[in-house]
Amino acid sequence: MSRNITFSMIKPCAISRNFTGDIIQSILNDGFKIIAMKMVWLSPEQAGEFYEIHKERPFYEDLVKFMSSAPIIAAILEKENAVEDFRILIGNTDPAKAASGTIRALFGTDIQQNAIHGSDSDENASREANFFFSSLEIFH
């Protein structure tokens, strides 16, 4: 059985297009509880560290540049089977292939500017949550 937390990050493109409230409402409507949240502006070094897992991929430099171009909203979400359920809610990485009604289908424009990040495993959810939040900032 999956753990009950996942990590989410609303990307700069969604914030700049004023989709933050709609995205958060979608998350809450799907039964997630927000147990930590903050807005931060990542430096290129911080974005590079966060996405280090993709360092050898051809899109890494563009991703780091994009994710450090403006503020993001980081959040830890709680729900039974959180990782799996959140991946369903946000949809395919490519908004053009995302199921109708998913966050990426509604608010994304392309693979990079797909509005939101969601952890792909319980292990990455923990790692990503710990990157942004201390235990003093998490409220179960």
C-alpha cells in the first residue's frame, strides 16, 4: 500500500497565469489535505539540485532555467494512496495527452509548462518534501 503523502509544486507558468487558486481547489476537491505549503523563488542552483535526478537528460538545463524563472508553490499533500491518486489528478506530463479534466489538461500548455509537478513514487515524495520543508513546517 502507498504512503499517505505526496509532494506537489505549482510551476511558474501556472502562477503567472493566475491558476493557483483553481489548482489548489482541484486538489482539495479530490480529497487531499494540504499539510505544508509555501511560495518560494528557487535559485538556479536550488532548481538544479531539486532536479538533479534529470541531470543527464537533454531537457535538464531548460528545466532548471524555467523552474528558477519565477516563484513556485511547494506543498505536501496527504491522502490514502497519495502518490498514485495525485498522478491521476494531474494527468499526463504532456497536457495534449492528459485526460480531460486533469490539472495539466486544464492549465498546462506543453510538456515543460504543464502547470504542476507531482512525485512519481513514495521515495521521491519523501525526498522532495524534505527538500522544501522542515518537520516544523508540516502539520498533519
